[in-house]
Amino acid sequence: MNADRKNTREQDQKMVYELDGRPSLSTAVPLGLQHVLAMFTSNLAPILIIAGVCGLSGADTVTMVQCAMFVSGLTTFIQLYPLRLGSKYQVGARLPIVMGTSFTFVPTASAVGAAGGIGAVLGGCLAGSLVEVFMGFFYKYIRRFFPPLVVGCTQVTIGVNLQGIGVDYFAGGAGAADYGSLRNLAVASFVLVIVILLQRFGKGLAKNAAILIGLVAGYILAAVLGMVDTTSIADAAWFGLPLPMQFKLAFQPAAIMSFAALSTIIAVFENLITFTMEKWDLSRRDAVKRTAILVTVLSLPCALGFNVLAGVTVPGIGDIQSIEDFIVSNNLLPLGSLLYVVFCVSRKGWGWNNFLAEADAGNGVQFPRWARGWLTFGLPALIVIIFIMGYLPKIMLWMGLA
């Protein structure tokens, strides 16, 4: 009997890591619950923050939460069981990927929501997502235009913008009558300590659900201190359906471009991690550590350019941010693209046939063979012209001719 149980446990452990594995309920339910708990808080918190910034009522906030959870479950299901589009294409990865909202979009959504309301946030997300889908078809051709320097500056900016939101909530919420009171700071610190301890010393379910456990503990403490008002919960319905088109969409160009640009940067950052994993045969954790260090170091000039290095300038170029833009846009991008094109078409490099074989591997749009002449002569000449034109105004300024 003991041997049979041991064999069953071993088979369950193997099935957990198999794509089509079917472990027993005693194994599947705790692991599934672990995934749900891990995403539960991170899926709700961005919605609550954005709803607060947009000034939504309690009923509208509940609708937003319902829609977020419903779409999260639906897209997770599609990731597991893709929708086939003919024989070559599908929507979904056929992998156990839990989908949900992201804190990365909170600064952008908060800025858009404060200016244009929840309609501008939803309209920008919708149009921005379509831009991301479109760019996904051509990403392998344009990813070289997003070096770690560009991605790092964006990540630092996102983190800095999130700090203000975190501080406001830590102190009791922006506009609260008791903002910054000792009681608010004590409850927030209590939650923070619990989350840190569970993340550092917890294992399994406790570690993955650290944020949720911290919130529950903080809610209990707040209730004991008389800080919880359950009136809105008592007035809410027991059951509700997340109906579409509850909010009027507003399509503002600035909001659309903000979400589209941020979505692209997220994809680029993920690409940096994947490249690091494959290039040096590293685990994802090690790749994230190495990439994080590189991105942080390369982002320091940009971050310091707003304060310590604010007075550093170069004639004809500008401040630190302008210097970084000059290094990337006027030097790294044109020279790197020139080297890449020459390498792909040159016999002493990769070679045209090898390049085509690699570019056309797998399914999707095939690289046009008729473009060989343009890539061999036309595109390199155009890159050289762009490179010279980028330097010409600055050289004239340095020589006193402009």
C-alpha cells in the first residue's frame, strides 16, 4: 500500500511538469489554488488604484473588478486551449500561463485617467493593444531598435512614477482626512512586514500568496481598530454579471500612444531576458538578475540627469538625456544597423542564403527574396546618409558655422 502511494505521488509530480499531464485532485487543487492566490491581489490592486484615480463610484469599481477577473480567467483558458485560425496560426500559447492585469500600466493609466477619466483609459488600452498585436508580427525585425539603455530608462521611469502612488496608499489614500496619521502608517507597516517575512522565509503556498495573506491580516487589524466600513458591502448585490460597454470609451491619441509604447517596451524587456537565457544558458532567475543589474547601471545617467547631473551639458547636444539620445540615435542605431545589414548580405559574414533560411524559419510572413539588391546597396547607402546628416548640424555648430 505504501509503495503504491509513493508511486502515485511520483507520477503526480511528473505530470505536473507535463503539458498534457493530469495529476490527481489532491495534487492539482492545491497547485491551482496557489496560482490563483498568487495572481489574485496583483490582479485586483491595479484596478482599485485606477478606479480611485478616476473617481469611480463603489458600483462602478465593482464592475471594473468583475470585468478584470472575468477577462483574466477567459484569457488564461485561451492560453491553455488555443483558438485555431487555420492550419498555421492560433491565438494562445497552449501553456499554463495565468493572465491578469499589471502594475506596469498603473502610472500611465493613472495619468490618462486623471486627465480624461475611465473612458480614456479603456479606449487607450483597446487601441494600444491593437498596435501591440500589429507590431508583434514584425517584432523580430525591429527589436534591435530597443537596446537595454532605452528599456532601462523606461523601467526606471515606471518605478519612479509608482512611488508616489505607493506612498499615498501607505499613508491612507490621497485626500483622506487622516492622511499620514500614525494609525494608517502602523497598519501599512504591519502589512509590509508580513509580506516581506513571507516572501523571505515562506515556502510554497504561503510565499506565493504573501501579498494576499498580508492584506487579509491588515484588514483584520484595521477592523479591530475600527477603520473598516462595511456599508458598501452590505448594499452590494450577492451576484452580478460583468456586462460589456458599461463605460463610454474615449479614444485620445496621447492615451493610445502611451499604452502602445509601454506595451512595446514590456515586450522588449521580456526579449532581453529570453535572449540572456538562451545566449548564456541561464535560468530565468539568473537571467533576470543579470538583466536587472545591466538595466539599472545603464539607467543611472538618465535618473541622475534629473538632479545630480542636471547641469552637465555638451554644446550642440544638450543635457544628459539628450547625450544618451545622441549616443543611441545618432551612433548605436545607424552603425549597428549598418553592421547588421552588411553582415547578413556579405559572403564574409552570414551570407544571403543563410540569412533567408533563418528569417523564414517557422510559420509566418516570408522575407522577400527580391529585396536582396536593396539590402546590399540601397539600404547601406541610406544608413550612411542618415548617419552623416545626424552629425552634420552638430559639426557645423562646433566649428562656428551655424
